[in-house]
Amino acid sequence: MKNIVVLVSGGGTNLQALIDAEKSGLINNGKITCVVSSNPEAYALKRASDNGISTDIIRRKDFKTFEEYDEKLTALLISKNADLIVLAGFMTILGKKVISAFKNRIINIHPALIPSFCGEGFYGLKVHEKALEKGVKLTGATAHFVNEICDGGPIIIQKAVEIKNGDTPEVLQKRVMEEAEWKILPKAVSLFCEDKIKIIGNKTEILE
């Protein structure tokens, strides 16, 4: 059974999707053992405590340098015996130490079909604003491993979502979460916990 540590900053809707998936048996060989927040006021912390999951808080602003923060976050995750780290709306950039210590063991969910609308500056509603601005007919979500390049790690699963006439960024964000993010993130986590993801270079193969 692999220990899953989820990193959050806000409401925790993706965390809730993972909790629900674990409860309904959709995550095999994995258990959410801890939720770490960059924000002590995050509603995600309540979701965790309501479900008997331990929590911790680590704020970037409590450290003089980013390097010190990077070191402390790495030590915290090691102390939690994390086999897998899931970024579920975590709004602080990860440093080299964390990425190196947990190489190919950090999964992020991005609210677009990478390589579209991704990279630095593309997060939250901004992603959906840009998709609507561009006039694309399809968007979606991508579950991928995290490396030192923003949104540049190996892709695990993608799911497309239709853009409809009259969509606002808020309406589109909700549809992408409901139809894609909340489905493929638990699936990607389960595949990892079952050792069914093979990484070749910057690509993945899903094993049967």
C-alpha cells in the first residue's frame, strides 16, 4: 500500500475527488495519509480532517530564502514516508530538492491539454480565459509527472472537454473539473500505485 501525500492551497476540490475515489475503491494499492497546505486557511484542510487524514502546513513566507523552504518541504515529505506526492491546486512552485528527491513520484493535474495553455503564468482561471480567447473548440485536463520544467513532465492521461457557445471562464472551469480533472487524477494516482506506469524518456506507457 503506497502512502499518498496531497499538497493543497485552496478549496481542495481535487483533493475531495481523490478522497471520494479512495472511498469507492477506485484507487488501488494507495492511501491518502497526509495533506500538506501552503495556506493555513485552506478549506482543503477541513476536507482532510473531516475524513480523518492528518494535515500539516508549510508556508513559503515563513522562510528567508526559497532554498531553505525547498529543503524544509523536502524533509517534511520524507518524514511523511511519501511514496507519491499529488499537487492538487498547490500554488507554490516546487524547488529542485523536492523534485530531485521524488523524481517521477510527483503528479500534477493541469486544466488544459498540454502543450496548449501551459507553462509559467498558466494556472486557475487564466488557463480557461486563454482557451476562450483563442477560440479553441476543445480543451480538457492533463495528469502528468512533475519535473524541473513547468508543466513539462511526462504526460500520464489526458481527457478532452468540449467548449460550448457562451462559455465563461468560470463555467468552463467547472466543466473541465467535473468531466476531466476529477476523473483522470484519481485514475493516474491508481495507475501509479499499481506500478502500471512505465516512463521512457519524457513519455509514458500504461501497462496492462
